[in-house]
Amino acid sequence: MPMMPLLQLHLTLPAWVHDFPLENQYPGDEAKMALAIALSRQNVQARSGGPFGAAIFGADDRLIAIGVNRVVPMNCSVAHAEMMAFMLAQQRLQRPRLNRNDDGSAYGPVTLATSAQPCCQCFGASIWAGIDRLLMAARSEDVEALTAFDEGPLPQDWMGSLNQRGIEVVRDLHREAACEVLRSYSAEQGASY
């Protein structure tokens, strides 16, 4: 009988992410989104995953965590950029809800900047991870038109649903720059990552 792998999970970001030091400040939504898109672009150029990047920031505009798509390199369908950023932020802050301290008091606002609108998986995780603000560049229709990715079903009024839960949504920040990364990925790699 072949040896079965240990029952543990080990997901990693590519080594080049150390070029984006944690704890730097990124004042303003434009700077936060520029970082998320830079991560997506580097992930494509390094051929270390899909064309998606995400970053999580605290109330002081400090970078808490970053993530890039690692689905194929990690053989893990949940290793989306947002999910990787959520998991890293939760580990760094040592709590499952990013915007709540251990005593239940508010910590935040916590902002997620992502190079593309969250898919159905990352939409749900955004609620449970505890973010207060969601910044997006490309829309899901951009992702589906420019790549072979299927973003999955979302509630018809997904932005209203997030707003009802106290999550502010800001769309189309640097949308064209994010679409350019998607085009580049499709031209160079297709859906191989």
C-alpha cells in the first residue's frame, strides 16, 4: 500500500513576496490597490500562480498580510489570493475575526484590497474573516471575459449584502491596470496556473 501523506496542511506564498515587506504603511485607497495589483503582476511574471493579488491593512494603513493565487502550485482549490491573505493575517494577529480583539472589542477598520472582485468562495470568506472595507479593481465580468476562470455564483445584490453586514465596497480602483494583468496572464500562460 502506498504511503499516505500526513494529515496536515502547509500552504506557502512564493519566496519573492519578501520583496513586499509587511508593516509598511499604504495611505489611501489608491496605494492599497496599487499594491494588490503589483502582487498579481509579480505572480504572473514569476509564474508562481494565477493573476490575482490581495492585501489586508489595519486602521493605521499598515500592511498586515498579503496573498497571491497559489491554487495550482499548492494543489489546493481554496488557495486564492484573498484566502491566502486572510489566513496569513489571522495567524499574524492570532484571531479568526480580523476586526475583533480577543475581548470582542472592535479592531479596525480592516481593509481588504484585491486585484479582482472576489469569487463566490472569497465573497463568503470576506464576511467571516472580519473585514470592514473591500477595495476591488477588476470586476468578475472582466475576469471571465479575459481569462478562462469561472468566478462562480454570487447573490444578485452581493454589494448590498456586504453593505448590510457593515462592509463598505469600493469598485473599479485601477480597474484597467488589473485587466492588463489578466490579459497578460491569458496571453502568456492561459489557465495553467
